[in-house]
Amino acid sequence: PPPVEKFEYQAEVSRLLDLIVNSLYSNKEVFLRALISNASDALDKLRYLSVTDPELSKDAADLDIRIYADKENGVITLTDSGIGMTRQELVDCLGTIAQSGTAKFLKALKDNKDAGGDNNLIGQFGVGFYSAFLVADRVTVSTKSPKSDKQYVWESEADSRSYTIKEETDPQLIIPRGTRITLHLKRDEKGFADPERIQKLEKGYTKEVEVDDDPAESRKDDQDDQTERKKKTKKVVERYWDWELTNETQPIWLRNSKEVTTEEYNEFYRKTFNEYLDPLASSHFTTEGEVEFKSILYVPPVSPMGKDDVVNQKTKNIRLYVKRVFISDDFDGELFPRYLSFIKGVVDSHDLPLNVSREILQESRIVRIMKKRLVKKAFDMILGISLSENREDYEKFWDNFGKHLKLGCIEDRENHKRLAPLLRFFSSQSENDMISLDEYVENMKAEHKAIYYIASDSVTSAKNAPFPEKLMEKELEVLYLVEPIDEVAIQSLKSYKDKDFIDISKEDLDLSKYKNEEKEAAVKKEFGQTCDWIKKRLGDKVASVQISSRLSSSPCVLVSGKFGWSANMERLMKAQAG
Ligand code: ADP
């Protein structure tokens, strides 16, 4: 038999293992993610190095990851045909902690202990390979690097401070290249060795992995003849990691955007989100620097919740990956503010740990920066639609998601500059086609200093309201705010391009520019007493009765006080109270 060499773990690894074994960590299933991610990295490395050195991949063409779950014996085996490890790499990678993520974890752990805390720290940091010991009391890693002509076996037990390395000699276990990790599950964790359970776990964060319920059988299959194999594989659940099989099928977001066609983006959208309509727009980008991630975002063609439901509860619209491994699609404002929750897409981060949890997402600085960039890209994409030659596209967008953006005006002050140009309203000069605030401003006359609006429940009633008469006479455009949310949205913006929004139904509408002083003095003289008399008759029902310069043909108008609710708001409040 070959010599078995024994090695002591680096002190940090021992501490880490102690902690993993002894902590009552509730999220044990993260081990699968970590191991699949390592395997996936190993395939990536091989692929990458093979570009310059095709010799490396000559021994086995297929790049795949397979998982075998042996229910009877409580053993899980995970095989990849990736880069593998040499003997020295086994010592360096699995006996010491060189990796910054794990080192950070240990530091945080120390700080946390010093502070007397006992948080669920494993949940916050990837402990990678060692998370195997969350569920296994013995782990065997048999690995063959193309750089070495020997295959080595690393083995360790959960509660030991050492591991062993020996040469692999069992001919049944020799592989052309890659790594096989065998987890001998703890007595209480044997339930993980269930193909169905593994499949369910893996399904969330990877594409098809082969799950096999009998490793011995499958090994035999490989050596037996084809007919025998076919018979045997009947009871084997055959699933492959389809995007790992070849270069061409790598995830679309990792490809160069110049090489992806619109049809491919649309197809990915339809497949990923189970849609049958194409998106209105898409945006594929990479960010580098402080945080690194790749993303494809989409504007859906219709609002799934119905146009009137702006306050989408949680959606499953954003799929977060960490280094290609699916992490979650269960977000609640972490990556997009609520009002942009209609945006769909995938985000693949390089900086987050694999077992990132909801709490981390909420607190992480990285996530905050990601959110900022994602929001900016989403706005660019929407602006793109609005600038498109095809006006119908934006009309469609506005029809579906206009309310969301108005909600944004109320909730997201920081993005007012991006939101305002996207708004659309009917106006006294444009009753059938909505206009943008930019169009309004462009049409403004020299003496026209503010953006006038009136809130009502329809274009017709806005048009027939007595308020705008004077303005219409002067041909000053008035925006018609006909949706309940409009008024609050506009009031949140306060101004656009240095022009204040002014509610023409309010008392202090200043039309002094258009005043005729002499005429007014005469009117005042003539009707002053009439006003007093009306006020006396109406008593507390009105605050005051005044002579107004805003009317031209109607005899009188009821207006709200400067600081009071507008009539429209009162109507809304009443409707809600009722
Ligand atoms: P991380 O993956 O964060 O680097 P791990 O503790 O999970 O940390 O793994 C340590 C190292 O062991 C990896 O960086 C890699 O070099 C090596 N390794 C782990 N699993 C595999 C594998 N399946 N194939 C090749 N190398 C591996």
C-alpha cells in the first residue's frame, strides 16, 4: 500500500473546523452550494487555461459536475472534471487558509467573540470547502491535476486537527482529471443523501446536475458495455449541468454583449421568467471597480400585477447569482427600490459570499453600491425607450408603469432628476397625447414662469373647471393631473428645471403679470360690498370671499386656501375615508 502522510492543519483551520462542528448552524445545506461553486470554478479554471494550453483538457473532453447521493449508506459524492489539485495544492488549499474570505471570517469571529456576541457568522462569510464538515464527519477528496501524473487522496475527520494525503491506487477510483469529493454524512445528517432532496437544493442555484442514487452502480456502468449501461441507467436520474458542458452554452450574461443578438436576449427573458411576450427593452452591462458584477435587466412589456397595483409586494423579478451560482430571487427592496420592482433581470456578483443571507443583503455596503448602479442602469434603459423613434413604445411603457414612476417621485427624492423627465401628462394644449415636462417647458412663453397644473378626475372635468379660464385666454398651458397619485407626485417634485409647479386651483395663484390695475380697482369698488354680503350669508362655510383676477367668463369659483388641501385631494381623502 502507498504511504499515508499525516499533516497538521494550520491553526486557523483547526479553529474554523471546531467552530463549524460545534456551532448549531441552522443553514447546513450551504455546503452543497459551496462545493458546487468550487467545482464550477475548477471547470472555469481548466477552460481558461486550456485556451493557451490545449494539452490540459486532452484527457477528458467533457466538462461536467455530477452528484451522487447514496441514500442507503448516507454518502454524497460530487465529481467534477475540472482542473483538479496536485499534492502540493492539496496541502496549500485544503490545509491552510490563504483565501481572504475565510480569513476575514476568522477575524470577524474573533472581534465578535471579544464583543461577547454569538451571531450566525458562518451565514455571513463563505467558509467554502470546510462547510462540508457541517454535514459530514469524514470527507475524502480524490483529485487529479493535469499537471501531475498521479492522483491523490486527501482525507480528514470533522473533529481531528489533522488530515492525511496518500496516492490513489484503487483502479476503480482513478479518474482522467478533476476532483471527487466524498462526504460521509454525520448520523443526524444522513437525510441529505437523498437524490430528491439534493435535486431540490441544487435546483434553486444551478442548472441541471446529474444526481445518481447509487455510486457503485454508476461506476460499474462506466466500465460495462453499452447495453448493460442503458439498462442500468434507467433508474438513474440523468440530468446535466447544461451550461457547463461546452463553451457555447455559458450563461448569456457572461458573454460579450456585442455578440449576443436581441433575439437571444429576448429568448433568455422568456425562458427565465416564463413569459411569452418579448420585453420592451433590455440592458446588458458589466461594472468594474469598487464592486464587480454583470447584469442583464429587462423592462417587461406589461405589468403583471395589473396597471393599478403599484405597490407590488415581493416579486421574483431579480435573480441574484454569485459567480454563476444562483443565490436567491427573493428580494424586498434590497436591489431595487419598491417602485422599480417591475424591472426583471439577472445579476451576477463577484464580491458577495456564496451563502449570503437576507440580513447580509440588507446591511452590505457592496449591495448598496450594486443597488445604486442597477437603479441608474434601469433609468438609462427607461430613458432609452422614451427617446426611441417609436413613440408607441413609451406610451405602452407609460400605460403600464407610469404609476410606478410617480410613486418614485414620492418615495425617492434622490432620483427626482431621473424621474421627472420620464413623466407624462395631458394638458390644456394637448388633450389627446400626453406631453413630457420638457415639452411643456419648451412651449413656455417668455413671461410664463411656472408650470401650472390642475388636479381633477378626468381631462373633461379639468378642462371644464373654471380655474384655467384666464390662463387659457393667455394661452398658458396647464397640465391636467387626472390620476389620484399625480398631485402628490408633482408636489414632491416641487419644481422642474427651476420652474415651480403651481396649482391653479389654489388661492394665491399669482397672475399679476396679466392684471389690469385700473379695471381691478373699478371692479373692487363695484363688488366689494357684494363680497361682504356673500361672506355674511355663507358664514363659516367659506374662509373668505374675494374679488379674483383669474376668471374671465364664469361669475365665481370656489378655491382652496393656500395651505389647505386642494379640492381634488379632499375628494380623494373623502373617498378613502368612505
Ligand atoms: P474558496 O473556494 O473560497 O477559494 P475553499 O476553501 O472553498 O475556498 O477552497 C479552497 C481552495 O481549494 C480553492 O480556492 C481551490 O483552489 C481549491 N479547490 C476546492 N475545491 C476544488 C475542486 N473541486 N477542484 C479544484 N480545486 C478545488
